[in-house]
Amino acid sequence: MRIAVLFLACLSLFGADLAKPEKKVESKLRDVARLQGVRGNQLLGYGMVVGLDGTGDKDQTKFTVQSLANLMSRQGLTVNPATIKVKNVAAVMVTTELPPFARSGSRLDVTVSSTGDAKSLAGGTLLMTALQGPDGQTYAVAQGPLLVGGFSASAGGASVTKNHPTVGRVPDGGIIEREVGGDFNARPTLRYSLVEEDFTTAIRVVHAINEELGEKLAQPLDARTVELKIPKEFQGRAVELVARLENLSIQLQPKARVVVNERTGTVILGSEVRIGAVSIVQGGLSIVVSSTPLVSQPAPFSQGKTVQANKKDVTALEEKPKTVTVEPGVSVGKLAEMLNGMGVSPRDMVAILQAIKEAGALQAELRVL
């Protein structure tokens, strides 16, 4: 009787362990979704870097010479472009991002990239450059000394280069001159765009927002978009409403996905990925063509000439196929270990995973980088 009781107790503990729910994966609303209309804007400008130590553009870079001549003309100097030497000057493209809600007078970091054949931008200074948006309006100006995390040096036909010396940054080198208009607090509605489309996650976001506000003000528009009507008590105070909602916990639904990097042979998989019963036969056929040089000698006193010829041999090698049987429920990680143990190359591994997907044994999304 005592043994039976202990046996039943063990069964109860084992069953309780099996019934234990899986650990929930949760994240904050601010990490799951983005507010529509709250984004940065790309800015672009063409400028010049001066003060280089002979590492600038060559004389053959015509647009650099013309740009320098135009710059001097605006400064009241008339110079013949044919007489300009530009080895200490480089033409560059200046890029940055205007952050949301940026105000006039704020500073930005800018990235400076060479557009000519300059060897290095180290030690150079960016001259005042207008940064424009897609609408052609100037939103910022940039100027200042460059920071380049590398160098390039050459002498006697030998050269040494570290990192990428033709791209640099100017910390706080940009100043915002024009603001992007808009009154965030005056919005009647808010729209959240999920980082990754998913119907279940969209519904969970709606339930979390409505539960927090105590009203059914949020509704899903599709698998990625959730629209929220701003309640009366938050009219004109949309910032406070967003601050209240952005820390809501949203339960995520992990996706069955396999990501394969063919170049490095890396396989990354989700916890929900499993493979059905499948047999894999992998083999290869190698054809080798070799050429052996031969010399053909003429018979004595035959007035012939020595001729060089090539003897070509063709050999076909068919490897013995490698077979592996996978039981249902095996993870992709275990399969990758099995294939690595068989000596399968990364390229063949990608082909095998694609074939398993086509066979219907891999119930997951397969992405190849």
C-alpha cells in the first residue's frame, strides 16, 4: 500500500511538471510598436574638406576643382580652375538624420564620406555645408574638424591602411536651422505600427490599451496597425497619454523561424522550431579534368619539328551518399549538429534546409541571408 501511494505521488509530481505552463515572453509597448509620425528625417549635403596632408583628391577629379573655384568666387577671389591643385582638398557628401521634435539651435552629429579619389580625410576640416531634406529645404548646416578612426600611409611603393580613412564624423558639427512643423498634443488619434506584423500581437496590444484606459478606444486596423482615439481627459495632452501607455507589458507570440547565413554557416532558430520525420540523402559527383604536357619528337633525319602537345584526362568521382534519418520533433539545432558531424558544408546545409522546407517537414519560416 505504501509503495502504491509513493507511486501515485510521483505520478502526480510528474504530471504537474508536464502541466507547468511555458514561460511567457513579454515586452514593453514602446519596444513592440512605433508611433506613426514620430520619426527622423534624412538630410544630405555636398561639401568640401580642406587641410589634408596631401591625401586629398587628384587633379583629375574635375568636380573638386570646380567646387573649389566656385567657393573662392563666393569669397571674392577669381581663380582659373586650370591652375588649382587640389591634393589638400577633398569633395565629400555629408549625411545626418534630423531627429523627431528637433528644435532650432540643437546640434547633430554628421557623417562625412569622400566622393572623389582621396586617400584619407584624417586631419581635415569640413567647411560650412547646407544639409537639405527631400523637399529641397535646408534644415541644418554643418562645419568642423573631422574625426577619422583610421589612417593611410605610403612610401616607396608600399602602403599601410587601417580601418576606413575616407569616412569620418564631426561630433556636434551640425546645427538645426529649420524645424519640422506639427503639434503632437493636438492629435485626435494615435496610430501604433507594430515592429513585426502579427494579428495576435495586435489584438493583445488593443486589449492592453483598453484595459489600461478602462474604455474601448483602441481598435486594430490590420496585423500591423492599431488606432487609438484619445480620451477626453487627455485631449491636448497626448504626450502624457503616450508616456502612460509606452510601459504597458505586451505578451509576445514567438514565431517559428530559421535564419541561415550561407557565407558563415551560421544557423539561428527560434525555440518553437521542430522538424517532422524525414530522411536525408546527401552526396556529390566530382568531375576532374587534368592536362599533362607531352613532347612529340620527329624521327631522325625526317626533317620534322618538335611539337608540344597536351594529354587530357577526365575522371569522374562519385562520392558515397551520406544518409541520415531524422525522427519527428527534432530541433533544427540538433539537425545542424548532425549535418556538421557528417562534414556537410554550409552551402549544402542551406540546400538541405530548403529541401526539408519544400518537403513540408519544416513548419517554420526559412530566411537565407
